[in-house]
Amino acid sequence: MVSPDRFGLISEIDVDEPDSWRERIFLTFDLDWAADAVIDDTIDLVEAAGAAATWFVTHDTPVLERLRANSRFELGIHPNFNFLLLGDGRNGADAGEVIDRLLAIVPEAKAVRSHSMTQSSLILDLFVQRGLTHDCNHFIPDEAGMTLRPWRYWGGLAKVPYFWEDDVYCLSERRTPIAEAAALDGLRVFDFHPIHVFLNTEDMGRYDDARPHLADAAALLERRASDCPGARQLLSELLELA
């Protein structure tokens, strides 16, 4: 089991208290409309390790009750503004409605990461108005050579950058070993996706091949990569660090 203090929740990050984040690892997961069996599979891994995690929700599902039942988990929201940017109102007539539809599902949310990291000063103000306290919409990869830390947006929102994402790892020529990434100085926020964990995605071609089967866990399992450093193996290695 991991040390109860080694892994933290995004909402526990206090911009004014470096001890709230400096020696901790923050696991985050973007649900991205994954099937329940796929999400459950990732939950099994994290719960077996006893780690804390922040789950960014995209849709209503009974799995949310399982997540809520774990005191080491928190639910955030993962709003998708992409349709709105394309002039398509199917996910909300305006940015506020996009956010409100998800808050109706996860009213307790304090943390937010937009799908595609979409943000603007208008959207950030909407987050603040709705009581969200932590925004995770800045991705700064470790190859940037920057020591990350949280900061406060002028509206009061805590800005929490993250430096590692499973699909970016698959696309990158530089693949920092997960233990090395976890040992870097500064704020360490990791972002995984249950579908990539389920597939053990090591190359985005694997995910593209699986797209027609996203609702079929058995078919997805047949397409899982084995014996390679994909998302599942990397998550397992990260969970073993403590």
C-alpha cells in the first residue's frame, strides 16, 4: 500500500503552502466518455494501491457512485467546449451551459480540466463564478526544463499545471522514464485516460485501431498491448513507487 500522504488530490493544493504539494504525486484521470468496464478497470488498479486520485468527469454513469464511495478520490469536471467552438450547440448553447451541464452531474466538483485544455479569461471567470477552485489547463512537458509550481489566477482560481500525459508520452520522441519523471523537482501532476490504461497504449495507432470497439470491453482486451511500456504499465510503475 502507498503512504497515505504520498499521493494527493488536486483540491488539496494550496498555492500559499508549498508543503501541500512539494513532496507529493498527483494522479489525475480524464474519463473521456469511456465505457464503465474500462473506467472500473482503472479504478481497480488505483484502489489496489490505495492511492489518492482526481477524476475529471465527462458524463453521467453509475461508476461515479463507486468513485464517490472512496474517500481518497475526488471528482472534478472535464467540460468539452470543442463543439461550441465549431458553431455546434449540442453540448450547450454557450460556455456557461457547457459547464453547468457537468456541474449538474458533479455538483461537488472543485477541480476542472477542459477537454483539449480549452480556456480563456471568459471561461476562467465562469469557473470562478461557479465555485470551482482549481484549474488544470496548462500542460508544460518535462522537456521544457521548468520547475513547476501552482499560482493564483487574478480571479482567485488556483492554476495547477501538469507535466505528464499518457497520449503525449505516446506521441513524444523523448520518453522520460516514469520513475525519473516522478522524482523531478516541483509540482508533479500526471494525467492518464482509462481507455489508454485499459489498452496499455504505447502508440496512438493502437488506440486508433480500437476506436470502433470502444463500447466492447472484450474486443478492447484483445487489443491490449502486452510486455511494453504503455499507459497501463506506466501507471502500475507509478503506483509502486511508494
